Amino acid sequence: MTSWIALLALALAQADPARILSDRFGFSASEVQRAGNGQPVVKMLTTDTREELAIVGAIRLSGKKERLADWLRNIEHFRNSAQLGTTHVVPSPPTAEAFAGVQAEQSVRSDLFGWAAAYLTNGATAFPDDLRRLIAQARVVNDMVPEFVAYIGEYPTTPLTNTDQLLYWAVTPADSTSIVSLHHLVVYHPPGREVWIADKTIYATGYIDAGVLTVALYDAPDGAGFYAIAGSRIVSSELARPAAALLRSRIERNAADTVKTYLEWLRDSLAQS
């Protein structure tokens, strides 16, 4: 089965975002119309295994895509403004003091520091196969932007121009608890082309074993605004358990609600700024 990120890349090779959503992701005519009118559309995608969960969302936004790309580069301000919890950029090389603000046990802060140091030294090879597998699924993305996939998958050994990258940790509220996570954010903007954004979850407490979020910012064909098409995929061993049906239902519902709220927030914030 073609991976969600491959479908995303193949779709973005087409000229019409409306056809992207209908032909490649199966959105209905009314959903495509809502996205074009600035309303978020969200859809769960079929995955290869029970332990995976995938979702795609889209919305048409006003202004220039570069505004959103620049905003995402300031990840602390972006996530704090979106009320996504506490976020802090990790310096390179990382220091133990960079994780002092994490509201968690000392063992979690030590794990974060260790993972950050290992990632900056050895990249994805320092982590379980789940993370590398999610990156390797980007077959069509590799055909379109092989330099971007190489940078993400082979970091830190492969350089890439027109790219900003950073590590950050986040503490995100989740039901009655919080998820502590470590991320690698990459923004790639080759001149005259779409903007590609990748956010890899390197480490997380809770049910997430690995995760990759990809966002493509694509100019609208009529020149009025741009489309944000986001694909998110996670691997969780918890979802593969025999009694995980209720857990999957809850996670899917929460994920869909989160993406919808996120896209609405982008629309409203960009309109007000």
C-alpha cells in the first residue's frame, strides 16, 4: 500500500488543490468546498498495521505561505500562542540545563538530554526502527525532493541549503496527564517552490513510539492565498494489543479534533496578525 506521505507528495505534484483532496485523499465535494472556503477538513487514513495511525487535514488560508513558514521557525512562540503547552528550543550541542524546565521526573529529563545528544551525533540511526521506517516510507517524496528526504533521514551527515532546523522539547496536555516529547523540526523552502515542513517525534512519554508530521504549503492556483495540507502518522505498540479498540477510537477522535482545532487556529491567527 502506498504510504500517506507518498500520497501527499504525489498529490502536491498536481496543479489543483481541490483535485488533490478529492482524487488522492477521498474527500467529498462538500469537504473540498469547505476547505476552499477556509474551513478545516480532516480525514483518517488506512494504515498498513494496527499499531499505526494516520490522519490528513487541509485548509485554504489567506496571505502568503511564507508568513506561516516564518512563524513555524519560531517554534516556541508558535506553540505557546496555539496553547499547545510548554515548548523550549534545545541548543546545539545540548546541555542538561536546557531541560530544567521540563515538568517531569529527573529520569525523564535525563532521558531527553540523552536522546538529544544521541540524535545530534548519530541521527535516526540512534533510535528504534519505527522512526527510520516512517521516514523510509516517503518513496514518492524522495522522487520529488530527494534532498529533503535525505536531510531528514540521514541527518546530521547530509547538508541541505534553504533549510532551517532545530530541536525542541514540549510538554503537551493530554486528557488528565501530559505528554513530554522531543522533536526535530525542519523547514525547507527551495526558491519558487512549495514549502515543506517536517516535525519528527524523537522521544515521547505516553503511547507514542515514533511520529512524523509533514506539512506542505502550496499556493492556490488563482493566487489568492495558499493551502496547508498536513499529514501525521504515529506508531504506537499500545494500538496493537488485542483490547486496544477503545484506545484507538479515543486516540482517533482526539487526533481529528486536535487537527481541526489547529487548522482553525491557523486561519484565525493569520487573519488577525
